[in-house]
Amino acid sequence: MDNTSSTTATTTAGGLAGRALTVAFDRAEPVLADLDITLAPATTTAIIGPNGSGKSTLLRTLGRLQRPQRGTVLLDGADVSSIGKRDLARRLGVLPQAPQAPEALTVVDLVARGRDPHRRWYDQWAARDEHEVHRALERTGMLAHAATPLAHLSGGQRQRAWIAMALAQQPSTLLLDEPTTHLDVAHQLDVLDLLAQVHAEDGTTVVMVLHDLGCVARYAERVIALAEGAVVADGTPGQVITPEVLRRVFDVEADVIPDPVEGHPVVLPRRRRRRPDE
Amino acid sequence: MRWRPRTVLVTAAAALAAAVVGVVALGVGDFPLSPAEVVSALQGRGTRQQLLVVQVVRLPRVLTGAAAGAALALAGALVITMARNALASPDLLGITAGGSAGAVAVITLGGTASAAGWLRQVGVPTGALLGAALAGMLVWVLTRRGHLSGVRPLLVGVGVSSFFAGVVALLLVAAPIRDAARANVWLTGSLNQRSWPELAPLALTLALVAPVLLVVAHRLHGLHLGTDVARATGTDAGATARLLGAVAVALTAVAAAACGPLGFVALVAPHAARLATGASRPPLVASAAVGALVVLSSDLLARQLFAPVQLPAGAVIAVVGGPVLVALLVSQARRTG
């Protein structure tokens, strides 16, 4: 469980929550409308939902990458907008969807950015920073590639490098927007196993937007289903990944059976659901 | 700050090369001096004539050129890094055109009063600043609050530059022929007859900007990865971008006020510095050193190439800068298309 070393992140008492979040872009229709959500601390939570349901927007709003028109985001009970930006970045790490890195940027330079919240402009690069970058590279298995430009890495390796950057921030909460999209199955397992390991070792709260329901069922302790900007279901994978929820959220007819080895729900999609008016 | 050894090496080499070119430039002209004589004159030793030529006549010109090159390169490095776009340099975005229009307005509307004294030292740079600020605001609006990726910002730049070129044309037509002629000469972009009145506001701006950059420049690392990642690592991306944008506009304006529009320095110098250091973004100090080197070398070439005919330094830079721009456009098109 928790290591006794001083570099281990501690679990938060209150966790991350959103109250009455309303986000509307230029469209008249809000993407999120008056949404309430509470993320259990020290838990791995998956947010699922169809395209356009607002998953990414919700994650970005919780991670302060997007300002809501109305509503507040709370971290440990405090309004996130009242917490200093650097302080927030030390507690909350966000990995946006498909991040773009400039050419010629090496892995170690990217991971070093994760130390920015811990340093002021006058701070020299300290041994502490070096140690944390090294540790992040080690945990993500990227130590051998530290001097390699990101452009020369495979998709899975690149994703692990970005995760290493987030880990270097030493956050107690980690938000990831579709970390496994565009990865093949082996790399998907790599990334998810890594996140599970981080969660197990540090007690980090992990929140991910995932498309693959198989991964969700295997790796998530809690699942939140979103549809049309509102929370439709919230519970364990066994409670949320059911034919009724799948019908309502994804508009598909599916059977759900327990995995013969590990017991988690396995989705067998049958067909696209016919609406009564079709 | 983590200093990369190669960056330090390139910066030192560029600065040294600029100094060498500067010393050579100080010795060139109607009254030639050897480099050794130049160095002595700089230290205060030599005949009265040598001291006059070096310290009073030529030194301000060389210093102005170096300062303008550094300022333009800095502005270019800042914008290219924040925009994450190799082509987004202030002169291609129309900022320089705005600064030119402002300066020309002061030169033509101020009449002969702007050839010397208060108007020359303060009026022209202020006009350039206002023009460049206006251009900056136009670009901000036309790129939908600063979306500077892709080729579209260049199109905006063409539009903004054309607008201000029209303003300049109007001013030149309306002004008395003597002032219009002076403005026309100014517009070619050269170091001819630049002296302390041009250097002072430029040096002042650089001195004011340096501490700001010292404090804020480390945020460029994060901004270079995009606003999302910058925000995720605790940087106030919006405020930082606006501040550094304002700094870039000010540097471009004051450099333009001093030497006229020296196009392409803000594009060529940062990319040369980036390639030389192998970094993922143009390092600020290295870019400034390379910028000074570029302007001083171009000016020296411009004076000596077809001596006694003196070309404007801007023409020489354009000969190099034009192909560089085309090469960048082609490589970007190849990557996306």
C-alpha cells in the first residue's frame, strides 16, 4: 500500500466534485446542464458515454481547463477558482485528449514540465526535481527513452511519457481524457496497468474518460455514465454496465455476462436499438 | 533553470561573432581603420579623428543595429513559441507594418520637426508603438482571439499589412514632398544615419523588457506545449500569452522605429537559433544574439557588396529571408498535406 517515503502523494480527504456545472460554447444548447458529480477519493473512476455526451467537457471543466458558465468545481471542499494555479497543479494533474508535442521535444524535457508547479522562476533545478523526474520515468518504463524525441516513439510510449509528466507533478488526483484511444490492445493494457499501479502505490484518485467498456469493467472501481450532458448512472461496474443503462446511454441492445475468469461484466452488443419512431 | 550546454555554446558563439562583425563594421567606411585601431579607439586611445569616427559617428549605428536585431529576434522567438507555429513571426502577422505606419505618420505629419529633437527620439517610437499595438489588436480579433496555428494567421497578416501599407501610401501622398521623401527613405529599412536618438528608446525598451522576460520566460516552456498543458501544470496561460504578446509588439515597434521595417529578422534568427541548438523551441537569449549577428552582418554586406553604393540592410536580409520563408512554408505543407 502506501510507501513510507516522503515522496509519496497523500490521499485527499474530500476529493473532486462539481456542483451545478453548466458549460455552453457558442451553441445555444449547453453541453453540460446543471450537472452534479462527486468523485470518490482514492478510487479509480471511469466516465463513459456516447460521443457528444459531454464527457471530455466535464473532465476538462473538473480539471480547470474549461471555465463553466455557471456552477463550481470543488477540490477537498474548496472552490477550485479560489485555489492558486500552482497549488492546484500540485494536487490535480490533467492529461488532455491527444496532446500535441512540438517536434524535437525529448521525453525528459516533457517530463520536466511536470515540475513547473513546484518551482518558481528563480528556483534552480534542484536535486528534488531531478529525483522526481527520474522516478516518473522509472515508473512509466521510459527511463531508457529519456533522451528520445517524442516524435520517434510509438503511440503507447508517447502516452506513457505524457503520464510520466503528470506523475512528476505528484498530484493526488489524476484526470485523463481518453488515454487509450488510438492505442492497440497491448498498449492499452500497458497504460491501464500503469495507472492501476500508480493508484495502488500512491492512493491517487484516478478519473478517466474511456470508450472501451471492456477496459472500464476491468479497471474501474466506479463508473459514471453520461448522456446528453447529464449523469445517468453512477455506481460499480456491475451496477452501471447493465443492458438497461446501455440501452438508455448508448442506444444499443446488448447482453451483459460475467467474465468467466475475473467476474467483471462483459458486454456483448447485439444491435443498434430501434427507436419507436423509426 | 536547466541550462543546456549546447544552447550556452551557441549563444556565446553568436554573441562573439556579432562582436567581431561589429568591430569590423566600425572600421569600414570613408575613413578605414584596422580592427586593432578600432579596439584601441573604443578604449579611448588613438587620434582625435579616430576617436570621433569610431565613438561618435559609427558606434551608435552598430549598437543600434545590434539592439534592433536582438529585439526583433526576441519578438519573433516569443510569438513563434507561444503560437506553436514556425511561421508566426510578428512581421508576417502585420505588426511591423502597423509600427511602420505609426512611425511614418509621425514623420510626415510632424514635418521637419520630426527630423531631430524630441519628435525624432520620442515621437517616432511612440507612433510606432501605437501603430503596432493597433495592428496587434487587429490580428487578435481577426484570428478569433489569438488562434495562431496553421497558415491562416499568415493570411490575416497579409490583410493587416495591406491595410497599413494603404495608410502609409495615403500619408505619403498627402505629405509635403520633402517629408514624404524622408519617410520613403526610412521605409527601406536600413542603419544609415542611425544614431543615439534612435538607440536610446530601443535600449530603454530592451532594458525594461529584460527583467520582465527573466521572471516570465520560464512559463514559455509550458505554453509551448499548448494552453491545455500549460494550464494543467499551473500556468495562467491567458494572462501570460497577453503579456508576452504585448512585449513582442513593443519590441517589434521600437526596433522598427529605430531602423525602419527590417523584415524577416524575426523569422530567420529564431529558427537559426533553434536549429543550431537542436532545441524544440527558439531559445530567447540565443535568438537575440543571432538576431544581432544577422543585422550587423547584413548591414556590413549591404555597405561593402557594391561599394561605394550603399544598399539598405533590409534588402540583404530579405534576400536570405525570402527563401527561408518559402522553405518553411513548403516543409509545413509537406507535413500537413
